[in-house]
Amino acid sequence: MDSSFNRCLISKLNLIHTLEIKNVHMLPKINKIILSGGINNKISMTSNRFVTSIIHLITGLKPILIKAKSAISGFKIKKHQIIGFKVTLRSKRLYNFLDKLIYIITHKMKDFKGFSSSSFDKNYNISLGIKDWSIFSETISCENINQTGLNITICISALAQAHIVMFLKEIGLNFIDI
């Protein structure tokens, strides 16, 4: 069994006692992790394949390429031009990536002291932006392309933000102002 899955199971058992929740199904649960990002419109089709392969190395899944629905002349975007990518992680891949995020990626980020309360949206999902993908160990040999940023969104189901904060602290994520 996966070690990160065991850590989440142990933290949930601790949360039952801490939050005094009687029903196990009311505990916070991580539903999915979404990685997304934009692709510069000046890069070629071979670079799109390169970005796809890098994201595949990082996540283990092939990303969905997002195309423009309409032309926008101000941004020099043509209709059906590839403008971004998206990957949704669930189950085992979710916990593997969460393990990597908590114990490797956040420690490699410069000036990262933890998440703030502004990282949450109205549905209590938490988001993190990464400026370049060089902090991932899978991308060490990939220096021949302009690096793009990644948006990481952790989708969590819970009743209150306080429950999520306690849950995320239990599994190892740090917070600055909470």
C-alpha cells in the first residue's frame, strides 16, 4: 500500500478526534488535483509535443491540449490554436503527486514559507502557482525550451475552511497566516 495513502488515513483518524466529527464521511477529502498551464503561441508544433512529454513525465498522464474557441486579434491567437494544457490526477496518482508536492517541490521553491488564506477559493479549493518546471526532478535534462508555468489546484470537499486547514496541516502542508 502507498505510504502517502497511509499518512492520509492516519491523519483522518486524528482529525476525527480533533474535530469531534462522528460521521467519517463528513471529513475533508481530496477529490482531485488539476495541473494546468498556458502554452506560448510562438512555439512550434514540435515544442507542443515537448511540453506534452514533460507534463507526461511529471504526472504520469498525457495532458489534454486546450485549443482557442475563437480568434482574438489583440493577443494574436487564431481559432483552434493550442493555448494550454490540463491534467487531472485522481486516486493513486493523486497521492503520489501530493507526496511529491509536499516533501520535494515546496522545499525547492524559493521564498515559499507556506500557503496563505488567499490561496483558497469559495469552494475551499487551494491553488498554487509554479513559475517554472525546473524544480521537478523529471525535467533536469530539458533545458532547450522556454519553461512554462504550472497551476496546481487541489480540489477538496469539506464543510468549513477550518476543517481543510487542519487536514492539510496533518498531511504536511504549511500555512503562513492561518
